[in-house]
Amino acid sequence: MKSGAIYHGQRCLLPQVRQASSAWERMRGLLGRPMLTAGEGFLIPHCAMVHTFGMGYALDIAFLDANGRIRKLAANVAPSRVAGSLTACTTLEMAPGTLAQTALAVGDALAFREAA
């Protein structure tokens, strides 16, 4: 698993982001992990749809295209739900309330920068 941060231009939105780097990590996602807190995220490449079955908490989710542009946003996705975007290729999961706090919008470009 890679560690890094998510940026919107030069502004760091999420300073603590883990990126799934294997098929197993993508499949497992956040299952069995503690709830994300403010400033944390989980980035899942090669993923256009996620579920929250077995989760004990809600998530804010951004679906990104190949250029890192937001194609769809889903706020406060409750446990036992499915969310996705046919035009996405990467999913960014965040703590609930993050979308409202950051004022992200469809079309915004995000970038993952790996920690040194």
C-alpha cells in the first residue's frame, strides 16, 4: 500500500491518503479498518464502483476519470449501499463531511502525490 496526499492544484485536501496497490487491497478496501477521519482518504485505482456492505460507517466518495477529474460525487454513502460511475477509473473514499468541507465539484482535477 502506498501513502501520500491528495491535491487540488497546489492545495492539499487530504494529507493522509493510502492508495491500494494490489488486487487484494482493492478488493478489501476499508473493510475491517477503522473509520476514516478528517484529512484521511483511501484511493482505489482501477475502480469505478464501490459498496459499503459490512461497513459500520458512511463515506464521502469521489469518482475520478483517467485524468484525475471528478466525474461524480456521492456524499454520506451509508452502510449497505452501492455507488459508482461508468466514466470513472479511480475511486477516492473519504470521511463523511469531507465533500461539504472541501467544496469539491464535478470537473475539479485531483492528484495523488506519493510520500517521499
